[in-house]
Amino acid sequence: MRPMVAGGRAGDPFAPIADFGFLSDCETTALVAPSGNIEWMCLPRMDSPSVFGSLLDRDAGYFRVGPAGVEVPAARRYIPGTMVLETTWWVHGGWLVVTDALLMGPWHHETERSHTHRRAPTDYDADHVLLRMVRCVNGQVQVRLDCMPVFDYGRAPAQWEHTGLGYHEAVARGNGLSLRLTSDMNIGFEGSLATARTLLKQGDARFVALSWSEHEPPHSYEEAQERLVWTVHHWQHWLDRGKFPDHPWRSHLQRSALTLKGLTFAPSGAVAAAATTSLPETPGGDRNWDYRYTWIRDSTMALWAFYTLGYDWEANDFFYFITDVAEAAEGKLQIMYGLDGREELPETTLDHLSGYDNARPVRIGNEAYMQAQHDVWGAIIGSIYLFVRKRDRLDDRLWKIVVKQVEDALANWRLPDCGMWEVRGEPQHFTSSKVFCWVAADRGARLARIRGDHAMAERWQKAADEIHADVLANALDERGVFVAHYGATSLDASALLIPLLGFLPADDKRVRETVLAIADELTEDDLVLRYRPSETDDGFDSDEGTFTICSFWLVSALVMIGELDRAKALCEKLLSYASPLQLYAEEIDPHTGRHLGNFPQAFTHLALINAVMQVIRAEEYERQPPLA
């Protein structure tokens, strides 16, 4: 592993993926390196082109505020219960604290409608301001500000000019954006770099704000402090709405909840799979994908996590996003969509970028949106079933969607597909795809009974039974273990979903044997691979790390089959692999603990919530006194 040193400028090494801090205002996100550099930020939305892209190429833009000549901080943390990051620095002669936040404010559009919001507005809204506060707490420290945006994924350098009086405000324009830099430091220019230097003594403080909308940034330190406090209180009040058990793992649940909220695109309710594109699943490899979209398959687990933790509003917003795209897809439901619901996500490569630590190609867009994946129908019908059980209501609009999606599942379940892992090899009869088609028919039949349509319920239940029998006839090996696809001998971690989805009860011998086979044969140092690339035609020759979501699935499955001690041990191990800020990428190298893939990863945090809550509830059940 590389040392935890990264400046983001040409020639600097790349920081480990797990060492980045994550900021969000639920419309825009940013990643902050340990050096104090903003190395990834896309504007005006999290799926827009980057303005700071040194995460993918050291010449693609960065924004640093910190002590001159020191790159490694003494400590970093989130202010408890928030998405506000605090970095403490020690230099010879003094101590410095830098506080970073994407500001939240009250709802802005009181006299006109927002052009982006489809969901019901809340009392709060993104301010479209990145605020960086600097305070000298002891001695004296030389502080430097360096802001070098490069628009359009590193293709268009900024051209700065001063605005207003003096040297406290500057503007850079490019790619349809206008970036405004406001500070109580004196800003100067060195080509496309906006820079400032100042000596702070004990008690001194400064601010710098980057803004990109019609909303005003703070213009004084006092105003900046007031708006920072508003943002801190916003996140703490939001977190306080949740229901978290009094348990040593509570902080992991809370950070996962905050991360999922941060990956939610507030105007539509969509949850992005991750904040980044093209962070490699293999160091220096080519498994580099754009995850700044929302996947239908995430919906059931996202709703379960939000409902479990008491965030019904967020669950409902995501649910309505899913039903909006399902209603619009009169022909074919895709596996993924843009955060605004757009259907076309054409994939291209950015060959001018060197990639994270030379991992190429860098991709934007994701051509997997055109794949046939048969899990989508089960995911959306499972989501509707969860929603209806929560709300006890199935209206005509939802019923129309249910009928369309169940019928699509029944029309296609016998066909091969690309599977939930989006393999780019030959389509197969993947076991997990058949199971999700069963979910569509089974939950559809339950919804039909709620609706009172008994004829439809009987027909769909008959189809569910047929799919169930087909899977049992074709997806088991001679040991009674579920395999990756019909005719295969290899294992696939998606089989762990069989008890989680209720396809078979947890006490079924085939479930137990499958869970234990995966735990013993599809793991590296106890962490779960999604499959072994040498045994699966996924279109690539390279290896990959263990999939953390699959490891958390194994925790849940072990709890369900009664292996609580083994589940607790694995859960503790997984939680120990969390980043210093309790975040997760998609994968973990089991030998080094290095995080791999896009970051932070929503699916991983969703599975964490599921697994941790399963363990906690099992512990509580064990502690209950026996019945007299």
C-alpha cells in the first residue's frame, strides 16, 4: 500500500481509497484526501462532469486548504452525527483545525418553483456552497489556499478573474458553470490556480467558500460560522429522527445511515450506488465502472434499511422514484437509471485521464443499462410489497405497475440473462435471476390477494411454484448446494440471498449447506468473493477483491441458520475493516485490508445495516428469559 500522503497535484502519490472523507448536501458530493485536498467533486450534481478530478488524474483539478509544507494530518473525524469533516494539523510551532462542509440551509424556493425537485420539498435545501473554515488553536501556522478547478473531467482549465472590491472574491467560468471563490483571505492567481497565504496565530480564524448557484455564499467569518452551525444542527437533527439500538456497533449504523442519506439525490429521491467513477476493483486493473447512477436491484434492501432505522420519508422518496421510472417504462424496465430518471447512460472512456493510480480506462456512463438482468422485476415487486405492508394500501397506480412487472417476469424467466453482477460474458441461466423472478411472482400473488384479485393471485402463485420447482431441479449440485447458474459447478455469493428473500426457510438443509459451502469455499481470509473469476465468464481476465456486500450477506445468512457466534465474529472482522471514518468502498483486499472500487458504496452500507441489525436482534433474542 502507498503511504497516507497525497497532495492531488502533478507527481503526488494517490491516497488509499479508504482514506478519503465524504461530503454531501444531497445534490453534490465531494471527496477530501487526508492532505486536505478536495480531489473529487462534480458540479452541479454528483453525476455531472468533475471540476476537481485529481482522484483520476493528478492534473485534473484540486482544492486544498491547510498548513503550508505539511501533508499528513494529526487526526480526522466527522463532527458527531454529521457530514461535517474536521481535520486537525500539527506543524512546528502550532496546531490548526480545518472544518469542511457542503452547506445545508432552509428551503430556498418560497416565491418560485425549483426546476429540479420532483419529490415534496422539505424544510431544508442544499445551499450549493462548499465551505472550508480554518482556525489556529495554538501557536502560529502558515496557511495556504490552492484552488485549481479543471472543468469537464480535466479538459478545460479555469480562467480566474477578480470580482467586487479588493482581493476577496474571484470567479472562474467553464463548461456552463460559474464558480465563485469567496474568502477573508487575499486571493491571487498563478495561471489557472487561485491561491492565498496567511499567517494565523492562536485564536485567528479564516474561511473560504466555493459556490456555483444563485444562492449567496457567506461573506464574513461570522456568517460562515453561523451557516456551518446550521448545517451541523441539520445533520444532527436528521440523525435524531432515526431509531438506533443502544449497542457498541451503533456508530457504524449511524455512519451508514448518514452515508446513504448523502448518496440520496434529494430532488428525485434516487440513491446513487456510489459517489465516484472508475475507482479500480483491481489495483492498476481495468474493472473500472461509473457508479453515479441508481440501480433497481438496490431498492428492496434500501427500503428495508431506511424503514428499519425509522427513515420512512427517505424510503418513500426512493420508492416513488422507482415507481416513477417503472411507470414510464411501459415497454422495458432497465436495471439502472440516471439520478433524474433518465434512461440513456452511454458509456465512453476518458483517454486523456491516467486513472486512479494508473488504473485505466476511466469510464463515464455505464453500458450495463442495456443489459437483460432478470432481477429487476423481483426487486421492484419486492419493494412494492414492503411499501404496501408499511402503508397498508395498494392503489390503482401501484397495481398497474405490479401487473406489468410480474407479467414481464413470467414472460422472461425461462431465458438466460447477464445476472446481477452484470457479467459481460455469455448470458446464462443464473440462479439468483431465477430466484428474483420467483420473488416477483410470489410477492405479486400476495399483493393480488391484498387487492382482492383472487384469480390473478392463483395464476401468479402457480407460476411462482413452477419457478421454484425449476430452480430446485436445475440449480443444485450433487451435494445439495446451490450453484452459480444452471449446469455450473462453481459457487456464487448471490445464493446467500435465498434465505434472505424467503425462497427457502433458513432451516432447510440445502440452505445450510449452501451458506456453509460459501463460507468455506468462496472466501479469502473469511471475506467473501462474489465468484471466482477463473470459474466465471465475466468478460475479463483480471482478478478482483472480496465483495464486502457479500461478506455482510454471509453474516445475515449465518445468523439465520443459527450460527450466531460465527456471524458475530465475521461481523466484528468486517467492522474492523471500515475506513478511519467508518466508510466502505465496494471491495476489500483480504490480504492487505485495502479498499477497492467506487467509494463510498451504498450497497455495502445497506448490507451492513441488514447484517448488524440481524446480529443485534439475535443477541437480544438469546438474552430473553425462557418462558415459564
